[in-house]
Amino acid sequence: ENPFSLSDDALKNLLKAFKNWFNENDEERKYSEDQRKIREDLKETFLNEEYILNKPDEELIQELFKYPQKLEGPVGIKLGIPRISDELSNIKSAITRNK
């Protein structure tokens, strides 16, 4: 059942128009690709138990410190190196426990 208040034909036209717009808009395609790369990187690093457990602590601290800069919007996460260092064992535990 169609959850939209559009007819199937109108929805098809809308999706076709979006696809055309997206394919013609280099900035939007680049944005989409950049976001895909960020997601892949996150899966390979901070969501990867082996990576977390084997990464030297100082390198992991630096990466955790830099991560919020990749996020969009009003993130407002203010994690300094001392706080990350003090909480590193808790961070590792939280990430690896939820595998």
C-alpha cells in the first residue's frame, strides 16, 4: 500500500525528477559520496572491535578527538584530549561490548 498521498504515477514522476536533478547536480553527488565515505570509514574504525582494541591509545585518542569535526549540524561535542584520555578505557569498553 502506498504510504504517500500521491498517486503511483505522481510518485514515479517525483522520483524521476529527483533522479534527474541529482544526476545533474555535481555538488549534491559529491556530498552524497562524501557521506558514504564517512560511513564506510566509521564502520572500519570506531565500529570495528579489532580496530579499537589494536589501535595504539595515543593514535585512537587523536582520532576520537578529530571525529566530531566530521559531523554536520549543531554537534556541540566538546571532547578535549584530557577527557578522552581519562575515559579511553570506558570508550573502548562501550564500543567493543556492543559488537
